[in-house]
Amino acid sequence: MLAAARGLFVRQPVDRVSMDAIAARAEVSKHTVYDYFGDKRRLLLAIVSAASESLPATGRRALDEHLPEDTQITTVPQLESALMVLAIDLGTSIVGSADYAAAFALVAQQGLQTPSTKGDLTTEAAAEDQVERMAHFADVGLLDTDTSRLAADQSSAFSHWPLSAWPMIG
């Protein structure tokens, strides 16, 4: 049901997507959609929640693959190469994800009125891992930076998106 709703919300404004259309695409009854989510607002929040779970996991996987904690990177060219591959992987796996596309589309839709929520759609935990790894590279002299947070922010697609900044949510 989430995938069906997400696909519809990406293609057309949320207020034009009916629960009937979501049910039809998910191949379930409208009653099932209402039983599971209650209403369209809760369905939207479930989509945002799914994104808040999948995007950090994707970021951590890429970070662990390209800049593992026990990395053997010892030269600036090796670090540059690893950071480039990490950025490409993040660009294709996060920006190209259905969750990201749905979150972006929902944010772009200014007209939806929903109550404020608490919490964030965040990749903060994965970003903290990257900050630690940037600090390591600064400590061993491969990275010239005063702040590993800035280095991490500049080298990747990791970000922190407060829901209150999203017109559709807060």
C-alpha cells in the first residue's frame, strides 16, 4: 500500500489522489487502506517515516562500503578516490531512490495541510559516522580541515531535514 501511494503521490498532487486509487493500485480494498492507515494524512506520514528509515540505512551502507572504519587509506589520492566513489554511490542510491523521490515530491506540494509532527526525516546518525571518519583522516594528515563536520557535509549527500521546514508537514 505504501509503494502504491508513494507512486501515485509522486505523479500527481496528493489532494488529487483518492484512497480508491491507492487501493486499486495496491490491489486491496479501500476499507483495507483505511483500516491500516486511518486516513490520507497518516498514509503520508507513513511514507515519510519509511524514508526516514531507509535513507540513513542506505547512507550507512555506502559509507561502510567505501570508507570503512578499518580503512587502509593512507594517501590523499586514495582518499580522493574513495570520496568520489562514495559521492557517486550516494547520488545514485539515495537521490535515485523511490523514498527520496516521494519525499521530494511531497515537500514540493505546498497545498497539503497536515498537523505538525515531532521528529525528523534525518540521516543524522549516518552523517555522524562520516564526521568521525573525516576526523580520522584529519588526524592522520590526509585531510586539511578545522572541522570534520564541515568536511563531512561538503563531501557527501548526507543532510538533516527537519520536518518543520517542510511546508507539507510543519
